[in-house]
Amino acid sequence: MTKILLIVHVLAAIIAVGPVTVAASMFPAAARHVLADPADERARAVLRNLHRVCRVYALVGVTVPVFGIATANSLHVLGDTWLIVSMVLTAIAAAVLAALVLPRQSAVLEGAVLEGPAVIADTKRLAMYTGIFNLLWATVTVLMIVRPGSTTSV
């Protein structure tokens, strides 16, 4: 059963978190393109699709920690430091996505501010938050592979 839990956990991470990191990373540049040419309907459609990918796959991504905790419980490693750190970083990444990335993407889509330096600054800030989200996930991935202090780490 542990192998099945681990397989689902890893597949969920690849299938759910991967698209969010890519789409979220592409969003600020796509937003700047729309801001540069507001009449470009294709660019607006791309922006809407990127935001939809982030929202939908973020919801699917909830399965990653659920199956991760089930796997860790099955392996009896829930108390290991590397896992606790990973869980904390995962929670922070989820908070960054839910509180900073997705709402700012929505604001850009809704045209909260349509022109001026404030919009450019907001897309740069969005890019920074997206980078933080991606860095957190990269760190979690490394911890999952290396597992410092684990008796099974290489």
C-alpha cells in the first residue's frame, strides 16, 4: 500500500504542481503583453487560460500533501525533521499561491488598474511572488529527494 500512496503522491505533484508553476511563471509576462496591447484578444485569452490553469491545478494540488502525509504515516517518518520542514514549506507555498499570486492574477484580469506605472509594478510584484512560490516548491522537492538525516537517504 505504501508504494501506491507514494506513486499517487508523486504523480499528483508532477501533474498538479508542475502546471501551476509554469502557468504562474508565464502569467506576469503575458499580463505585460496585454497591458502593452489591450486590444489583443488572443493575448487576453492566453492570460485567462493561464489563470484558469493556476486556479484549477491549485485545487487538484491539494491531493499532494494529503497523499504525502498518508505515505509518510505508512513509512513511519511523520516526525522526521526533513518531512516537518517540507510540510511547513508546502503550507507556506500554498499560502503564497492563495493569498498573493491568485488574487493578483484575478485583479489583472479584472482590469483593476488598466494603465500606468502601477500596473507594471504590480506585474513585477506578481512575478516576485510567483518566484517565491516556485522556490518553495523546488526546496520541498529537493528535501523529498535528499531527505537529510533519513536513514534511507543516499
